[in-house]
Amino acid sequence: MIWDWVPRNLPLILGALGEHVVLSALPVLVGLALAVPLGWLAHRSRAVRAILIPSAGVLYTLPSLVLFIALPGILGTKTLNPVNVVVALTVYTAALLVRSVADALAAVPAMVVAAATAMGFRPTRRFVEVEFPLAVPVLISGLRVATVSNISLVSVGALVGVGGLGQLFTVGFNRQNLTEVLVGILLSMLLALVADALLLTLGRFATPWDRVGAAAGRPA
């Protein structure tokens, strides 16, 4: 029974959960850092967008298991090195977020950008203080998708020996231990829900003007 198995294997569960959090969160942070400048370039130049967005789409369609297997040969790492999973998921995250960043910046009203320019904002300052903050709501939506997707894809890494909660799937399946598999599935779902809720909350705190606008629009 699950209530007997969990207390006896709590160190194993917590270790797998901690590894899963690191393997899914780190690629999101690195991928976002890569996607912001690339998405800005795609937004600024139609020629760059015509090349970058389709290329990112192709990268995102690559099977994750293929990358997990191929990266050790490319990076010179060992098969069981967690770096392979981090790099693969970083590629997926950046590929997904490049379009999100470009679309988020495109959603910023042109009159706001023009007003900032007329006030003497140079491109870098205008991006940091005007365009990027206003693009946050759209960007958070893409970031939520990327994060939940990463949490799911980390489990695939268990097939090559690295995968956080995914190891509970594979080991439990080999042992025919349904309880172990069920715990891995439930914790993966719970982790995805918590991460999504945290990003949604972060997005609301990062855009206080949205809350003010929504409150102002409500009938008295």
C-alpha cells in the first residue's frame, strides 16, 4: 500500500524530487536567458525572424530521447551525466521561448514604444524599462508552457539513467511495483501544478498595472 511504501522510502522519494526540480528549473532559467536576446532580434528584424523562428520550431520537434543519447558524443560527457539532460532541455526551452519573446514584444502597443522614443529613450533603455515589462504577461504564458513541458520531459531522462522522479517509473515498472510508479506520477503532476501556480503568481506581481486596470474596469 502507498501509505506503507512512502514512509519507508522517503529519502529515495525526496532525492528524486530534488533532482527533478533542479533538472527542470535550471534549463528554464538558462533557456530564458538565451531566448530573450534571440527573441528581441527576431522582433527587430523580419529577416532574422524568418530564419530564427522556423529553426527554433525544428529544434523543438526533435525527440528528447534522441538528444539525451546523442549529446554525450557531442559534449564529450558520460551517458549518466545530468549535464546531458540539462543541455537538451535548455535547447527545448530556448526554442520554445524564442517565439514567445518575439510575440510578447510584438504585442507591446506601438504608440507606447513611439512615446518612449519621443521622450528620449534609447533602444536599450526602452527595451529594459518599457517594452520588456509590458511584454511580461505574454512571456509568462510561454514560460508556463516551457516549465510544465520540462517537468514532463525530465522523466524521459530516466530511460538513460537520469531523470529524477522518472526513475520511480522505470524502477517501479521493472519491479512491478505499482505503488512506486503511482508515487512518481502523482509527484510529477503535483510539481507541474505548483510550478505553474508560482509562475502565474510571479506574473501578477511583476505586472501590478494589470491588477490596477482590472480593478478600475470593474463596475462600482
